[in-house]
Amino acid sequence: MLNDTTLLLDLDGVSVVRVERLTDGTRRVHLATADETATACPSCGAFATKVRGSAVTRPRDLPYGENGLEFHWYKRRWWCAEPACPRGSFTEQVPQIPAGARITARLRDWAGRRVRDAGSTVIQAARDLHLSWPTVMDAFRDQAREVTEAPLPEVEVLGIDETRRGRPRWEQDLETGKWHLVRDRWHTGFVDALGTGGLLGQVEGRTVPDVLSWLVAAPLEWRKTIKYVAIDMSTTYRAAVRLALPRATVVVDHFHVVQLANKMLSTVRRRTTAEIRGRRGRADDPEWKARRRLLRNREDLTGEQFAAMWNTLLDEGDIGQRLLTAWIAKENLRSLLALARTAADRHRIGHARWKFLTWCADSDLPEVRQLAVTVDRWWTEIEAFIRTGHSNAKSEGINRVIKLVARNAFGFRNADNQRLRTRCVTTRRARGHLRTAQL
């Protein structure tokens, strides 16, 4: 064993008597109490003068270097000087090492902050710090109170979006052979879509009552500061916003509109192939080969690429004509959206909208007609995006982080734990901005 007196603990309330290095490289630190207030009774506060005995505890602390570190704290047990005190006797304790604690307060705080701020899983933090899962989880809950109990930041643009919790569960009917959806769980998140507030909260479910439960629980003065709400094309969210935030303007950005058009085009391709060919698409089918070019923007295709796609589909007859009809509807919609963002002439925008709706109405494809109906019903919200430029891009980015947290944890059984972990991880930047502003 070697003496090593160069170890600095920076642990208030105790002093290093000596340090031993064991044969396996572990440092054994012998501690003594250095805080005078440690002789005060925890119950009545009276300072003790009579020693009852001695005790040795082995609290665990943060790792030090590559080798292990263990404490041996030699402390005394005192008789309480107050006769009426029910405690009678007590052992010395300091704020970093309370009586009966097996780990130091800074180790517990570090374990909680590692999960809260560093995005580590609970099991990984427990393994690295040589703690149990319940200990790290309790420490994380304590650190998470700083996030959950903080007041909501002022929000001008609120983003609302959903994320699927786990995988949907299907069961097959033994009599009919059909599969039925048994369980499909979702979380609805509320995001500061313009500022740095991050994820403001989550609720389980995506129905109107689910969304209203969170919005109504928020302070009325806070809700009055919300001017816009960015959502995808969800009638559920729009109905909830109109009830809880009647003064706010609902905004739907172009991403979801074009995404809807691309989904329509893919649906037409799959249905047409199944109806005419009587099977699913194959790699040697012309419409299958052109599927990626059909989803690309017209300006992103070279002349050769466009000519090859167009001429090949025209030669395919009915299948190609249906796909080109749907593709033209998608491009007319994109032209309408692009013109609405750049042109101030409302007559030109109205003409482009009429052109898109007329083309869809004259089509005999139900998917194309449904696209026109959907765009027409949501045109007020689409115009709000054209006028303001607000989108729910931050909601989509936070959804990606939410899925990454669930993937790293190999899923969550407890929905409350998942929402708590997600809230802490997605508000790290907001807490960093708050600390910078306070400094």
C-alpha cells in the first residue's frame, strides 16, 4: 500500500486524513469530519458536547480517474445536549453526506443530471456510475423538477404534432382471417415553434379531449400570448385549437400539403397497378421504375429524365395516363403554392387555384378529386402560412429527438417516464439560453 496525499476531493465538510493505494489500484481515502456544525442535533439544533461512540461509513462518490475510489469516513456519535429532544443521540453528518446516505449528494446529483441533460439512458448511467437503476431514476426525478415546475415561457407560435408511442398491435380474426388494429398509442406534443422553449408538454392520445386537457390546464394569461398555432392537416387539432385558443390563427405549412400530394400520387400508382395488372408492382414495370421521378419536383428533373419518364408512361396506355394525370395535379398544386408565396397579385393566385381545382375536378381519379377537396377546405390555413411563414418545422425536429430517445431506451413501458425523459432532453437548449440570459 502506498501513501498518496495529493488527492483533492473538493468535498465540503470533511478532510482527508490519509490516502492508501491498494494493490489493484483503488484509492482508499480516510476522512474525518471538518464541519463544526456536524455536532448540532438534526432535530433540535443544540450542539452536543458528550461523545457516545464512533462509527465508520463508506459513502460512494464520483469516479476519480481510471481506478476506483472508496471512502472510509471516521465520525463520532453524540449525545444530544437537550434533555427534551426525542432523538437522544445522532451521528455526524454534512450536507454532501447526510446521515444514513450510502452515496454523496454530488454523485446523486450527477447521476440525475446525466439523464436529464446528457440524454443518457437510466441503465447506462447506472452502469457507468456503479449505481442501481432505482437510485438513478429517483435522482433523475429530483433533477427533473427543475424542468417540470418551471413556468411556461411566453410563446407566440405554438406547434402541435403527434408521435407514435411504440408499435401498433394487430390481431387476426380466426374466423374471417382479417387483421384488426387492437392498439395504436400516440403522444401529442406542444412545442415553442418560434422561440427556444422546446417541448412545452406532452399528453397521451391525439383526440380533441386530449389536446384540450393540456391547453385548458395552462394559465389563461399564457394562452392569450399565443397568436398562431402550426399543425399538420389534422381536423382534430384544428377543432381543439378553435375551442381552447379562439383568438389564435391556425397555420398549415407547404410541407404537409406537398406531402399529401405525393401520397396521393403513390396511392394512384399502387391502385392502378392492382386494378389493371391484377397484382402488386414489380421492378420491371414502367410505373415502378418511374416512381421516384414522379415524386421529384419538375425543376429538379433534367430534360432527359423528364422526357424518359413522360414518354415511357405515355406508351404504357391507361396506367401511364392515370399517373401523368395525378402528376400534373401535384405540379399544379406546387405551382399554386410557389406563386402564392412570391406573387402579390391576388388575381394570379386565384387563377392558379382555379386551374388546379378544375384539373382535379375534370379527372376521373378519386384520389385526385379528394386532394382538391382537402386543399380547398384547408386553404384558409394554407394562406395563413403564406402570409406569416410560420411552420411546425421545430415540432418535426423534436419528434425526431423523441423517437431517438425511445430507440436508445429500447422502448418505454411507463408512459409517464417516457414523457418526463422526452421533456428534459428536448429542453436542454432552452435551459442553456435561460442560464446565459441570467448571467
